[in-house]
Amino acid sequence: MYAARDLGHAQRRLVVFYQHRADAAMPGLTRLAQTVSAWQDEVLAFHTTHLSNGPTEAMNLLIKKVKRVGHGFRNIDNYRLRLLLHCGVEGEAPRAVRHRGRPRLVA
């Protein structure tokens, strides 16, 4: 569907997909069709904007993987450096602001 030439072609391919789903008695395919139908406007928007949130999702997945493999970082600077290393950032990126505890209320 993403390989369609234009928006109209993509819409026709979706109709063919929905018809194929109706002809096949497969629960997995039915569930997939429901998900695609729920996100149809967003999926078709790709053909008008040519933008995707794929790079953002890939970065989020990489960050979660680094956190999981690190078994929890206690030092925010080490965590930050590990993320920069895995994300391919060269040079020094802006430092994260460290917050210690809750702000104190002065009465």
C-alpha cells in the first residue's frame, strides 16, 4: 500500500485488501483489517505528506533497548552517554538538566 503511486491508487489497494479479508476466513487477517481500518486516515496521509513517524519509532525502540540491556542506570550521565553512543550522535550534545527530589515549598 505504501508503494502505491498516489492517494487514489492507495485507496483502491485498501479496498482490494478489505475484499480479500472478507473472502478469507482467518481471524488474524480480520484483526489486521480492523487495525488498518482504524488507522486508515493516518496511513493514507503518507501519500499526501510523504512523511512517516518511522524514524521516531526506531529511535524510541533503540532507547528502550539500551535501557533494558543496561539493567537500569543509576547515573544519568552514564545513561545519557550510552544513548548518545548507540544513537550515533557525534560530538557533545546538550547536557540534560538534573532534578534532585521535589521542590521545597517555603512558607
